Amino acid sequence: MVCPNIYLGNSIESAPSDPYWGNPAIVPPATVTEANGITIPVTVRNHGDAAPATSLELYWSDPTTGFIALPSRRIGTSFTFASIPAATAVPPADGSATHAFAWVPPAEAATLNGGHVCLLARARMEAPPGARCMQQSYTNTPQTDPRSAIRNIHVVQGMRRKAFAFAATNLPRQENESLLFIRPRDPKVDRRRLEALAEDPLVHELLAHRQVRFVAPAAVRVGHGREQLQIPYEALEKELRVPTFTRLGPMDEQAAAQLLEPGGKLIECLAEPVPLALKPLERRLMTLHVEMRDVDHAAYVVDVEHRGADGAAIGGLTVIFVAPHDFFRG
């Protein structure tokens, strides 16, 4: 008898994934559109005997750091598997079950965010497995929870001067002071991180056919946006519409400049983190800018991690900027 152990991720050792905002249990399309319904497969795995009935739910958010599961942003209704199959010894493999959530994205996801969204899945057993095994359920800290999965990877293609606007969001019980770590990835020093990213099925699908290679950006800068919003505490429990930003997601630098706070200037992202003061449930618009090199077939990876001043994980996202093909280079 081996107690069932459900999780979201590629393996029990990598649940949650590293980084936790790139969980491969969720496989969304590259972007979402309002007019067309889409499906988003989510896979739950089991490292043990067959699990009892297990429910799975999925939420969406703007491209953001701190992900808050709001009832108004749940995708469809929760789905319940009758059981999650047991792991097998020959061949050695964990049991798994997949459900594809059907979703028609609202305008605020498809238009205001440029089709880029962040996703959160979470699973829980509906009853104890029996035989003195513990009933397992997600927690409200998905950053460290094997039964939660965050998917927050964005691929931006076809723009020479690129920017990406996202929301820096504080969590309900997090202190006001926090830090934003902006990490441009260099293949000479971050090869392992970039190899793991290239193994992601969606990233591979989007980049492999373009035959791009990872290149360290010439510079990365971040700007404080002019918009700050507050999520009402009531929205944590009720289906209330929450305030939205004017625009998020990919855009050219001219559009991003219009979103900056009055008199605001871009900050060069060096070794030091960017300090942020956000009240619990407060959101601040931020713009991320990458300066490309004169290299064809290049992709530039920037990881953004949001932590409290005490080091507590708040959230993160990865943006991959893909340089357009140079049709004039001989």
C-alpha cells in the first residue's frame, strides 16, 4: 500500500516547478482571442496508489507577479476526475489524468492584455483515500504547493523595439515593502535555465521552427506605470468585477512610454532589485523594455521575480522577446 500523492508538474521531484511560474502541467495556446473559444489542457499526476475523486479548477489573470485566484476569473466550473490512476512499477511511471478546460476569453483578457494571460490550476481530493492516507488539497501559497500550478510564460514576436507591460501585484497578507528582481538571461552563464525553458513544449513549438538562438540582450530597463489599482477584499470571495488597467502585454516602446508615470524614467536593470511599495491587494503597472543586439534569429529571455522585503515569494513571470527576421540582410 502506497498512499496516493497527487501533484501538478512533470515529476514528483519537480512539483512545484522551478521556477514555479513555469509549470508544464498547464498547456495553453500562445495567445488567447475573444472571438474564438479555446481549450486549455491541465494534467494531474499521481505518485502512488489510485487516488480518489479529485477536483481540478483553473483561473486566469492579467500578466502579473502575484497571482490571486478570484472567483470572477475562474475558467468554467471545476472538473472532477472519478479517480487518478495509480503509478506503475513496470514501466516506472506516475499515473495521470488530463482535462481540457473550454474557455471563451473575455475582452479584457483578449484585448486589453494583447491575448496574454497568466493561469493558475489547483487540485484537491474530494475525500480521504482511506487506509490511514491523508486527504490532499491545494494551499493558498501556490509558489510552494505541489498541488498548484502557475503558468506565466509569454513569447513576444515580430517587433523590433519591444516592451511588455505587466502588473506587479501584492498578495492579501503580504507586507507593503517588496522587491522586483529583473534577470536578463545570458546563455554563457544561464545555460541550464535556458535549456529547461527550451524543453517546455509550448516554448519549443513557438521557437524551434524559427531556428532562433538565445542571446543576452544589450540592455533591459523597467519603468513604473502611471496606473495603480486596488482589488477589493470582497472580490476574494464573491464574483465581483475587478478594476483593470488601460493596457497590458506586448507593445512598441512608444506606446509603453505613454503608460509611464508623469516624469518617470526607465531604470536600468543591473544587479540591484527594484524596490516597490504596494499595499496588500494593490497592483502597479510596470513596463519591461529590452534592447536587442544586431543579431539575426535571436531570442531574448527576461525573468521577473517579485519577493517581499523578507524574501517571501510573491510571484514571477518570464518574457521571451523574439527578434523579427531581417528580410534585407544579405
